[in-house]
Amino acid sequence: MNYDHPQLLDRLAAHYVLGTMNARVRRRFARIMRNSFAAQRAVADWQTRLAPLSASIPAVQAPGRVWRAIDRRTRPASAARRWQERLRTFLIGMLKPALGLFFGIVMTLGVMHQAPGTFGLQHKSSTLAASYVGLLTDSTGAPAVAASSLRRGEILSIKVLKPLAIPKHHVAQLWALPKDGKPIPIGVIPGDGKADIRLSAAAEEIFANVPKLAVSFEPTGAVKVPGSDFVLSGHCIKIW
């Protein structure tokens, strides 16, 4: 296998960062990294590219059945009860960010790489074109809408990941939430499927100072300010 091939290294580095390699392959790739600057750079690129995406997904609470299973397995060692409590506290602290990071990375990576052309994200060599990417979640933290645009593009591509229950005579209005200032209406998104929204200016002009996106259900017709609570929200991230 030619590990100097850029596309192969990019694919292996992605699996390495995601933790989806089996133990044998991971050990082999770790040995390759020790002597390959190209492999080290590919892994560093993926870590840099994916790390900010964890902010788009809230931490995930481990189900109660996980702790009950841990309790059953450790119950025989009754003399070590305090040690078990320390272990539980440690695991809670570790699982919350780890699960949130993994879920956010896998979901957003799947959206961005399954059909990059559909989202206006074309590959150049082994890297993605400079883009703005947003992943909006509902009140339960479930990913619901993905949005992306090339940095200097004028089309915002939308993919609905979870069907929206839009009330009758209402529309799902997408908003950009700048650091300072009022929400900016971007356009209406569908209840399911995909859509392209033509922006009023280049994405760089609209999203450069926008850290978050949101969706509210508004009465049919043009609206300039949100008239109801946001039902979806998420971070707007620069990928370059």
C-alpha cells in the first residue's frame, strides 16, 4: 500500500482522528506517522478542521442504564464503594465532552463529505474549499439542519437532517445572529429535503461576524425581525 498517496493519507488521517480504525490498523498508522511528515500533517489538518465542530453540538448525558450496568459489575467489591463513586464522577466528566465531540464530528463530517457538491463544497486536492458551515440542532440537541456556502459564494445550500413540523400558514425562517446587532433574515428553508438560498451578498459579507444561526416559525410573508422563539440554533463556523 502506497502511504505517500495524498488521497489515501487524507482518508486514513480522517479515520485516525475520528477513532474509527480498529486497534491493529491504528497501531500501524501510528508507526507510519512517526516517520512520515506527510502523515503527521494530514492528521494535524483533520484535527484542526474538526475540533471547532464540537462546539456545534451540546454535551451528551450518558443514559442511566450505563451507570446501572457499571454499578452491577462493581457491586461485588463492596469495600471499594468510595473508589466506585470516584470512578463514576470521573467517567461522567469524561463521557459528556467525548460523546458530544464524537457525535458532532461524525454528523457534520457525514453531511460535508457525503455530497460536497450538493452543498457547494468542492474538494481541492485533499482539502475542502474555504466555506461557512452551520449545523443547527433542536431543543433536544438533535441535529436538524445543515447549511453551507463557499466563502465568497452567493448561494447557501441547505439540507434538512430532521423533518421540521412547520405550523400551518407559517414558514421556517433562517436567521444569522451577528455578534453585535439585530438578527439578519437569510431566507426560508423547507420542512425536509434540500434547498438553495440566494444570498443578498457574498457569504463573506454576511457571515464574517456571525457566530450563530437560528430558525423560527413565522407567518407566511416577508419578515424583518423574529416574531417567535427560535426552534433551532447552532454555530456558524469558518472552514479555512
